[in-house]
Amino acid sequence: MDYVDIYMLHFFDVNTPVEETMGALNDIVRAGKARYIGVSTMYTWQFAKIMQVCERRLAQADQYAVATETSRIARKSAK
């Protein structure tokens, strides 16, 4: 396999600057190792912060995927 379709960021890293994280992910996309960047398991304000950085500094701000949180209650009732 030469690349993955979506490279998912599964949590918001509070210890690393968003610019550094998204810059590294942008490098992966530009190198052709991933087609899109995706995020999951974070608060809306964290996602908004990521999008703000992407729009200001990166060209791929429109290439993203979001996986919404599924509540435990919903999972229990689906059994």
C-alpha cells in the first residue's frame, strides 16, 4: 500500500501546539502518504482550533473528515 485514504487523529493533544501537529499531518498529505486528515474524540472548541490553524497556515483546510462521538447510552440501546 502506497498511501491511506484517511489518516485519523483520535484525540486532541493538549501538550503539543496545534500548529506543530497539523503541520506534521500536512507534511504527510503533501508527501502522498495520506489523502485526507480526519479527527475524532474531541470537543467542538478543539476542532474549531484545528480548523482555524488550517485555514490560516495550511492549504488543505478543506480536506478533512470528522467522526462524531457516539454516546454509551446509544451503544447500549443498540444491542
